[in-house]
Amino acid sequence: MSITYDIVVLGGGIGGYSAAIRAAQLGKKVAIVERDKLGGTCLHKGCIPSKALLRSAEVYATMKRADEFGVTAEAISFDFAKAQARKAAIVEQLHKGLQFLMTKHRIDVVRGEGRIIGPSIFSPRSGSVAVEFENGDGETLVPSQLIIATGSRPGMLPGLEADGRIVMTSDHALAMEALPASIVIVGGGVIGVEWATMLGEFGVDVTIVEAEKRLLPSEDEDVSRELERLFKKRGIRVLTGSKLLVESIEKSADGVRLDVETGKGTERLEAAAMLVSVGRQANVDGIGLENTDVRVENGIVQVNEFLQTTEPHIYAVGDVIGGLQLAHAAGHEGIAAAEHAAGKGTRPHAAHLIPRCVYSRPEVASVGWTEQEAVRQGFETKTAKFSFKPLGKALVYGENDGFVKVVADKRTNDLLGVHIIGPHATELVSEAALAKLLDATPWEAGSAIHPHPTLSEALGEAMLAVDGLSVNL
């Protein structure tokens, strides 16, 4: 049995469902093929559940220092099972809302294992999707255009396998029934530092092992140094420039032992558990790409500026194309691909306008180039930093560590990048992203009147400070 559609989306994560909704809004007949649950990694195994637990960790940490705010709170304790139940309830509520959106926009959700097939009796070109249902039955969806949004899964070090209990990925960690007494986190990127924040707040003894010379190696060096300083201040051990020796790992009923090669020699670590957070691997296998002329290099699907693959009627979005493997990046790409496929989108996809967010404590957020990247690109830069320490709202809030850093072109005064580490950085970065989108100079962004007292004043002052115009420096 075959069914024709204008657009079929393979994968129901944020990239996929965003593409489907926008295509339906543009009058297209749309279907999503999803083997599991709508919402994908972000909703079920990533953004939402991890941030729900991070919020529990934040509340717990705040309650433990309630006396600073004049609040007496006795016998503070933490119930991990209740935090997990709250997380599950949030995920379920959002999942139901997503199902409603599919019905509202008349999008067919086809539940099953989808595989792209080559030219057949149904279509003279590749891009149709054969779907196998759980009961063994199946059908073929024949679209005019296909959008691949199959996402990614946690990566793993060669020679190392996760057992879900002692050696875990982030997927396993989200399903933990109890907290370990101690943990070694392998990888100091976004996922690693978020889990270090959460587990550290919950009272777990945390050690981070990062092969690069600094935490968050893709962020500005000043931000990395500040985060490492604050982590160490809170008792999180950080081993940068250190390599896990996989062959040394010994697991037992009590936990794990492993050797780490540091700049000072080999060190033996012991912990109740190990979390491997070394990036994510695009889901390109088993989806039928071999039946197409779609090019895959280094494990990711190659696309042009309009998110088209080497077969122009086949698009790809989200983690499967690499780049910034962020949920909001995937959603933006899904919408852009759907608009172009519908003949409405003419603006190229612009990855440099996508903000990057890390939900650690303190939070980290940025948009555009780091100072180091800008220099490598050949820019003569001018920079400014404004600390949260003297900011009234940060002091009132009780979180005044961190700063805002602005990077600009010394010759043209163009805004090149904004980097924030501090309270609510992931909210503040939206203003910087808008400034980048509108091609504002630092002076223009800083001249906008920022209400007082607010955390946003730090952004305004940092923008003005680039030209020596801050009145609070």
C-alpha cells in the first residue's frame, strides 16, 4: 500500500515536528514517520528532563543557603524519586501538547520504523519511505519532498561499552533510580558540565575528566576559565588535558576504577559510577541512505545553505547534519527546510546566528565568534567585559559570579560575538542574538535603555564598554 504526500518528515524530534508544522501551515499534505515517541531526544532524553532535574538541583541548593536571605529552613532534605516523578510529569504534559498540535495541523503521524527506498514502482526517484509497523505490517509513503530529521544518540569511546548502571550515558543517567555517592564524568563539554552541576548540587562527589585543555572547549577561553574556577570552588574536581585509559577500567559491584593520564602522570580514580559524555553520534545508519545519492561524510549528512542534500528534493536538519547539535538549532533548521521545500524560503541558513546555551551553574550562553575564533578569522578585535559582581539585581538575586564579554571588529565596529557566564545567561543571550540578527553595533545594542535593577544591565554595560562608554566601569 502506498500513500502520497507533499512532504514526509523522517523523525519526530524538534527538527522534524517543527518542519512538519510549518509545512502544514503552508498548505502542504504532511506526514511524520516516528518509531518511538514524538518529541525525540530533546523532550524525552535531553533538554526537558535534564533541565527539570537541574531546576530541582537549583531549588535544593538555594534552600541550603536560605539563611542568607533571612529565611529559616530546617531539616532540608532531597527526594530524588520525587524529582524524577516531577520530571516525568513535565515530559508527559509536553508530549500531550505535541500530539494535540499534530491533530490541530492535520499532520499524519505514522508510527513505525522508516527506511528510505530507491526508485520503485511508486516513484521514479529515491526518497519514498517504507514504514514497518510493530506488528510486521507496513506501507510506503511517497512524498514530493523528504526531510530527514533522525537526530543523534550518545557517543561512546572506542573499546568502551555502557552497561546503564556503572558505566552510563546521559540516557541512562536520566533514568537513575538513586544517586551514586561519587561519579567520574568523562567529557567536559555541554552535557558533562550540566551533569556535574546537577549531581554536585545533589551532594554527589564529582570528578570531570576532559581531554582538551579546558572545559567547554568550543566556548570563549575567558568563560572556560571562569567556569572551572567556580566549579573547583564548589568542590567539583576538574582534570583538564587528561585522557581516560579505557583499557584500565575495572568494574565491580561497588563501582568503577580507572586510570587517567594527566600532565603530571597517571592517576587512579575510583567512583561509584561513570558518566560518558563525549558528544553525540548522528543517526545515519539503518535509514536507507545507501539507496540514495545523499552524501554522508564523517558520519553526518552533507547539506547546502538551504539544507538540501545532494538530492535536492531530500533535505536534512538537526543533529543528523552535525554543526550545533542543539534543540533550537534543529527547530530553526526544520522550519527553514520546510519553507524552502514549499517554495517560500529564500534566506540561507545562518548557523552563526544561533545562540549556544549551557544550563550549568552558573549558566553559560553565547552567540557568534569567540575572541579566539575572530582572531583566527583575521579580525582585529576589541573586547570588553562587565562583571555581575557590582550589579544590583545580581546581588539581590544572590548570584553575582560571572560576566558578559563582547567581541567587536576594531575596524568596522561590527558585533562579532557575545559571551555570558552568570545568572540567567541563557535568557539574556536572546538580546545578543537579536543584535546579531539586526547587525547592530555594540554601541547601538548598549544604547537601548535597560531597566534597573535587572540582570540585563550587564549586557548593556558590556556593549557600551567596548567603546569606553560604560558609566559603571
